[in-house]
Amino acid sequence: MDIKPFSPELQRKIETLASKRQAITLGSVHFDSPLILAPMAGICTPPFRLLMEDLGAGGTVSELVSCHGINHGNDRTMKMLKIDPRERNIGLQLFGEEPEAMAQAARVAQEFSPKFIDINMGCPVRKVVTKGGGSALLREPQKLIPYLAAIKEVLNIPLSIKIRTGWDEDSINAEEIVKIATDLGIEWVAVHGRTRAQSYTGYANWDYLEKLAENSSLPIVGNGDLHQPHQVRERMNKTACKAVMIARGCLRNPFIFLESYAEESDPKFEGPDYYEVIERLEDYTAQTYDNPRIRLIQMRKLIVWFAAGFPGAAKFRSKMFQCPDLPDSMKIAEDYYLSLGSSAKFIDYNEVFMNGGHG
């Protein structure tokens, strides 16, 4: 599965920043750095996960996959379990409300050779929560004991969970859930610093996450509001968390994992670098999907998101969404990104972005 190599100049920039990473271990799982791609519905497909590993992510987690879709052998769901052999540190995330159904699905999922299985206990989206999955599982922590035990029993690979701080401000209970996870031998807990009631509004409660991490014998992975490299860098310089997850930030800046290690004297990523990344993503997408329409949908949204913060981005987005096919879209993208030359990306763009079920 050949892909076009990056230019020597871009490769040099990547290697310069990647050399500053330090590998970590969460439980028994190795990651190339403590900066991990968070699971995002409709985003964390094999092409995007591969790209983020190329651009410095220490590991990745798949989009959430329904246990019921797996158990019914749904074709679309089963395709979501596929892992590209080039992926290194990948976990598959499952969601569902029934212990037996989750255990059955986990047994199937591990046959696709992920490094670990992750359980989604944080998704706030109504269609997941109303069925008892996602963050609905936070409402009755004691029920998690048989739930997680049933899943863990069928696995011969590590198990992790991703939660929120609680259902709402009156029921902050992540500490209790971390204690349960510790007793059951879960490898680590990723915690989004918002409640379910907050969804993606307001701010992540990092004060709470830090106290949780300081008092936990289990590794805690912090998540929330790490949208820009300077925010990641500042957090990593002081956090008690063993690692952090980056979600929406990488949808606007695919270099965020690398730039989080950058110093003022390090090389900067410019417009043409972004286009090379888009070409790499197109290669991965073409190798993954046969359907031209799917390739267009998967590519176009990321092409326009990456433009955030660059001059003329709004006009570029409008032009892209009027284009009906991928070859023409790539030509429009090439013209735009190459025209930027050494234009600096304006970093303090509006962070109200994708306030939906994406991380």
C-alpha cells in the first residue's frame, strides 16, 4: 500500500518536532507520546487515524461502534472495526447498555487486533443516552461492576474506559467510577472534564481532573478544551494526568500533536504543508473506500476544516462545497493552499466549533 512521500522539507519539520516526544505506557499499553487522538464519531476512521499517527499522535481511538450493530453482523458496523495494518497504537471503542451484548461484541472486536478495547461511557448524544449507553452509564455507578466485569472477562487484551465528570453538576462521580475501574483491573480511565448536562458547552473542569489524577493509583487521561498547541503545551507542563486526549483541535490543525512540542525557533507549518497532508489523506482514503461519494464526503469536510485561521478561508469553504467531485475539489484545495505560501495561521480563531457528537 504505497503512499506519496512527504517532501524533504515537510519531512524534516515533522522529524524535528517528533524527536521531542517521549513514549509512555498506560497500564500495559505502549504509546509513542502522551498526546492521544480522542475518539470522534464520523471522524476517527482508519485514514484519519493513520494521518494523525504520521503527524505525531502517540496513539488513536476509533469512532464509537455499536455493540448491537456488531452482534447483528451489520455490514456498515463491521467495517468500522477494520484496522489498517499500518496503524500502530489503536484502540477500538464500543458503546452499549447491556453487559452480555457488550461482552459478545468485545469478543468479536478483539479479533480485529486492536491494542485495546475502550468503552464509551461519556457520549452525551440523545440517541445513545436514551437507550442507556454513553454517559447514561454514569447515573448508577454500582451497576458498572457487573457491566465492566462481563466485558473484561471475555478479553485477552487491555480494557479502558472513557467517562465524563458526572451526569450533571449535582452528581459529579468520576472518583467513584475510577475506584470501581481500579478494583476491576481496568488499565486506565480517560475523563472528559464536562458533565453530560454540559454536552460540549462551557468549559472543561481541569481543576477537578487534576485532583482526580493526583489521587488515583490508576492512570488518568485528561480530555477537554485542548484546541490549540499552546493550550496542550501549557497543560502538559503542569498536569498530573499521565496523558491527554486531543479531539476537535486536530480538525482545524492537523499539526497540533507536533506543534505542542514546538519552540519559537522551530520550523513552522505553512499552506503548502497543509496541502501535502491533504494529499496523504487522499491516498489513505482511496486505499480504504471504493465508493467515490464516500471518499468525497470524508475528504471535503477535513479539507475545509484545515483552512480555519488562514486568509480567505470562508470564500474557500464556499467554493469547496459547491464542487461535486473529489478530483476538482483537490484542484481547488491545491490552488488555495499553495497560494498561501508562508502565510501564518491565525491561532486565536473562534473555538466554538463542532458542538455536536464529535469527541
